[in-house]
Amino acid sequence: MTTIYLGLGSNVDPQRNLRFGLDELRRRFGELVISPTYQSAAVGFDGDDFLNLVVSTESDADPETLRDELEDIHRLAGRQRNEERFSSRTLDIDLLLAGDLVTDGPPIRLPRTDVLEYAYVLRPLADIAPDVRHPETGRTFLEHWQGFDQDSQPLTEVALDPD
């Protein structure tokens, strides 16, 4: 089994859609380690703020199979795949890491470049995996977070409603 890390985000009824995503991930993968949830401004377009979090779980599926599982959850959440890259989302689940696997895609790039580019991915990842090392840089996610320009992408921790 490999530890995988998934980033979840939503800015369309985000409380409901993130709970839905977590329920589907639990149903398909079992136990999840769940980061705190963070609110951040939309990136790349004018839109409502996003709520984001990261989860880890165990899987022996290959990245393509994982991608198909995540696409099925997107479909169930009402996500339309003809959306622009930077647009509002009912639910977005990205495979961030799969153990130490490094792939240069397409269709899958691991580790996902978003991990080191966006506070809303790096911060929750550092929360649940502070001592895990980035497979390309060799630095821990906590070290990456500590070196990140945190003022450039402000985050606010928010509670994810249980219902």
C-alpha cells in the first residue's frame, strides 16, 4: 500500500461539497487523515473564496486508476469537465502525491506542481505530513511551508461543518 495525498477544494456550496467529497473518499478508500480546512481567495479569476483541505489515505491503485476514481467523484458532485481551468468548482480533488513516485505525465504529473506553488495546498499538506519529504526536492513539507511567502497568499482556517 502507498500513502497518497489528495487536495480537495470547492467554492460552490463548499461546506456541502467538501463533506460529500470526504464521504465518497472514505467509502472508496477507508480511513482518511484530514487536514484543517482553509479559506482562500480564488486564484486566476474573480470568484467566491475557496475552501481547501488535504487528506491522506492508503491505496495500491496506480495513478491512472486513482484519477478515474476522482473523476467519478467529480461527476457525482456535478462538476462539468468543460469548465475553464480557473473557474468556480463544485468539487475539485487532485492527486498531489503517491508515495515517492515521480512522473512527468501527461496525463499525470507527480508530485503535482501545485504542492509548492499554492498556500492552500502546501499549508494543509504540511499540517498532516510535516516530516514527509518532497520526492524531488528532498525537503520536508514543513520546511517548504516555513520558506513559503505566506503573506502572498493569505489563508484563514475555518471549521468544516459536520452536517
